Amino acid sequence: MIREDFIAWVMRRKTKECFAFENSGTLEPPPAPDKPIHLYIHIPFCAELCPYCSFHRVQFSESQAREYFHALKKELRMYHERGYAFSGVYIGGGTPTILPEELLGLIDNLQKDFSPHEISVETNPDRLDVHLLKMLADAGVKRVSVGIQTFSDRILKSVGRYDKYGSGTVLKQKLMEAKGFVNTLNADMIYNFPIQTAEMLEQDLDILTDVGPDQITFYPLMVSDITRGRMKSLMGNVTHRTEKLFFHQILSRLEEAYQPGSAWCFSKRGTSMIDEYIVMNDEYVGAGSGAFGLVGGGIYANTFSLQAYGRLIDQGKFPLFARKLFSVRELAGYAFLMGLFGLSLDLESFRRRFGAPLWRLIGPETLFFLLAGGVRIEGGKLRLTRRGRYYWVVMMREFFTGVDDFRDLSREAAGIQKL
């Protein structure tokens, strides 16, 4: 694990640099790109809050949520007026389906203003019913991602999801009944809980292969500095001691029936949409409180305060509160990370995009992973090896943990109570 620990240490340092934002008062988005890009929309409301989650989320209030959806539609209209075009939309949370009629109204606006080719929506098991799935499909949603996390009753009880969403048997039944309504039904799973054993993970894999969803995303447990303490009190210390073994256990079970879409996403043939819209798209806009966007050579972050978000929108201002503009080399490093997380990086496309070959901009990093057996050059592409897939899991785990730490700090600055 020495090599993986070194990779994690370097990634933590780089992520801190990446999220060293500048706060400069009122910000405006950059000019609209000359082609359609992706759109991420954040819905922060949840009926109950899971202890391990570091996403921007708040306790559900119907009146507050309806006001939020109203403001969100205005923000999207502002991007439309600026000439932005969106080819794909990912709606995450929180629980985007917490008010189905508001979500469907939002999607209707998206269809009228942007006509995206793809729309993906996250949901939780308690919102997974046939009637809702039919309405989402009729509205043009092609992918629904369900936060299952695990089928283990012991783990579900430890993190407070058993009473909220039901037993592993109930979750399995819900997932089976949800098949066939949208093009892609994704089961969102987590592994490496402190109390998880190889036998528990094998049970999860048995159920998944039995149900056969179109897609399975298996994340390692990622905890921010704040959630680490909560998880310790519930389950014990979160370590990475078993993470590598669990990851290869997952690979061995899923690779027969599924193809890798990223280092931790597994899809059946013909399934193209994945959770990591940041992998599939060079640029994307983030809409909604606490959303991030990467556009015009920099990361832009919306305010985490729901009150400030609504107030700025009412004033006709974009709710941006921070940004980080990148150098060409920093953008190349980001493209290197995200491209290979998606399993391969086209070397000629990289050269055209950045005006220089990969070796000139990302030479030391590329050499390290070549020597470490993490990547290979094949057919004009840099490709992840089986060993490299776990290296990239480590890197993305540290990247997203850094994002979560930034979220925690931003929530605290916005006066949102720690949970």
C-alpha cells in the first residue's frame, strides 16, 4: 500500500490547491461557450440526513423547497438569456425527487429552453415508485440513479437507513420493480464501511447480479473531516485497510456481466450515461445552491446559503460566490485525472485541446504511472490497466474528499449548522 498511500498524499495536496478559491464579491459567469456543454443542477433537500454524507443538503421544508425550485428556474433562465446551451443535464442532491411536481416542472422548463439529449436524475429508495418512474420517463429522463448504498441490514441500521428506507430485502424488491421504465437504472452503492466484511460485500454483489440493474456505481466510502467523527461514533474508524481488497472483489464479480464505464462504474452494453458527468464533459455549469461548474478555464461555486441564493436570484444576479481560474497546466492535469478515470485518454485530442503533447504538460505524472504499471500506451491512447483502476479510485476518493471538505467549510461560512 506504500505506492497507493503516496498517490493519496499527492492528490490531497493538489486538491487543496485546486479548491483554494478567490472570493471577489459579485461574480459573473464567463461568456457562453460556442457549443453546448453539460449542466449540473443541485437540489439540497432531504427528508432525513445521512451521517456519512458531505454533500450540500438541508432538512426538507416544503415551503422553502418550493421557493427554491422557483429561484432555480430563474437561474436557469438567466443562463438561457446569456446564450448558454446544454446537451446533457444531471440533477443531483439531496433528494431531487422530494417534490415530484416541482421537479417535473423544472424538467419541462429545461426541455423548452435547452432541449438536452440526456437527463439523469438521482433519487432515494423511498421515492422509487412505478408512477414516478413513468412520469420521469415521459418527461424525457433517460437515467435514474438510486441511492441503495448496501443491502446489509447491519450497516443500514448503523447509518440510520434501515428505518428510513427499509431492509435489504425491501431495497432489493424496490430495485427489481423499478427496472424497465427508463433507459438506464443505476444502483448507487458504497463499500468499505468500517464494520463491513468480505461476506457482507459478497451478499451485496449476489443481490446485484441477481437483480441485474442496467448500471452499478460502487464508490468507496468517502468522509470529510466533519463526517469522519460522526462515522467513528457509529461504526469505528474509517480506514483504507480493506479498500483495495474490496475493490478487486467487486471487479471479479461484476466484470463478467458488466463493462467498466469508469474506474468505479459498471454498465451493461449500450449504457453510456454515468454518474461522473465531470468525466464525460470538458465543461459544465453548476446551478442551484452549493453547485460547482467548470467553464471558461475555471471552477465557479454557487453560494451555499439558501437565503443568499434566493435573494441574489430575485435581484437578477447570478448566485456565484467563489471561483478559481486555472493555468493551462492545471487544466491539463485536471483533464489527465478525469480522462483516465474514464479509462482512457486520447493523446491527439489532448494535444489539440491544450496546444502541446501530454508529455510536455503532464510528463512526470505520466512517467510515474507508466513505471508503476498503472497506464499503458495503446492505439494512440493512454489507457488504465487493471492495477491503474485502483490507483484512480484512490485519486478520485481524495479528490472528492477534498471537495467535501470545501463544502463543509462553505456550509459553515454560510451559517448552516453542522450535523
